[in-house]
Amino acid sequence: QVQLQQSGPGLVKPSQTLSLTCAISGDSVSSNSAAWNWIRQSPSRGLEWLGRTYYRSRWYNDYVVSVKSRITINPDTSKNQFSLQLNSVTPEDTAVYYCARGPHAFDIWGQGTMVTVSS
Amino acid sequence: DIQMTQSPSTLSASVGDRVTITCRASQSVSGWLAWYQQKPGKAPNLLIYEASTLESGVPSRFSGSGSGTEFTLTISSLQPDDFATYYCQQYNGYSPTFGQGTKLEIK
């Protein structure tokens, strides 16, 4: 069955870059029908979709407006995974981060990574 | 962005009860709505998509209805495993958005 395995640090200093990776098993990051998403959850913001990457003859990325200037989601076809980079983080970016498979409803989720932004 | 509003925020019920949770969208999302169940420390779990289609493996006591701006999730007979937080999510617009959640508690 399809599984997503997240990895990355749980503590990031303010102004630095948050980096997480989501390894896919049982599906392909290059799938023509799936989209690969990052979603975060915090008590103050609830569940917030951050963005996605997907392949439809070429690669596409979509990002939520609120973080568009700071976010990059990249596929890695050699390792069948995708990554999240969020630059210039502040304590407001403290949350549980999830990767999830779309393209519309999210049917498969990673286990979640609690990321704390603190010095 | 399309805003999603759930009601109630908290619901107290007993095993065997029939419960309904409502989700309203700030503009029409047609039928592009999903429902999730989340338990503490776990990722959300997809229950229903396209407003009324049950995800594979989800018990039939869960059902969804609605279109446009108003949707409902119904659990026909609550089981002990159903006490959790439920979220709606629209995927009609560019940015998927979630409701704030409904916590279903044991009365």
C-alpha cells in the first residue's frame, strides 16, 4: 500500500530555513494522477495547506499565498520523494507538518513532524 | 481563499447516538468537499470525498451530503472509536482550505 515517511529536524532557529522530506513508497512522485502536498497544523492556524508539486507532462508547483515568497516544494525523482523548504521562519511557523497525497482530497498522509521555531 | 465554517465546535454525545456535523463554505465549492477524522497525535484520516463518497474501508455508519455551500457529515450510530475531531475541507479553489474542526466528546 502507499506510504509516506517524513524526515527532518524538529527544531529550527528563527530566520533560518525549515527543511523536510517525504519519501514515497507504493506510488511515484512522477505519477500523472497524484499531487504531493505539504500541510501544517497549529492551535492558532488549524490545518493549513501550504503547497503541492505534481507532474502532468511537466512539473508544476502551487503555493498558498500567505507563504508564497518563502516556500519551495521540490520533487526528487531519483529517490522518489519530495521536499519542503520554508525560508526565514519565525515562531509563527511552529506547527506539526504533514506531507499528503492528493490531488484533491488527501487520502494518504505522512506521520507528521513537530517543528518548533526557537533560538 | 474560500473560508470553511463548521458547527458545532464541540459536540457531546453517547454511544449509539446519531450525530450530524455541518460545514458551510463562504462561496460555492460545488461537490468538492472532503471529511476527515483525526485522533490525538495522529494525521487526519480521509472519510468521505466528493461530498458523499465513502473512502474505501470507512464504516458505512458514516455518510456525507450537500452541495454548493452547505454540507453535513452524519454518523448513524456512534461507536467508541468515533470520538475524535472531524474536519471538512474544500478543494474547489486554487488553495484547499479546512474547517476549524468539530470535537466529538463522550457525554
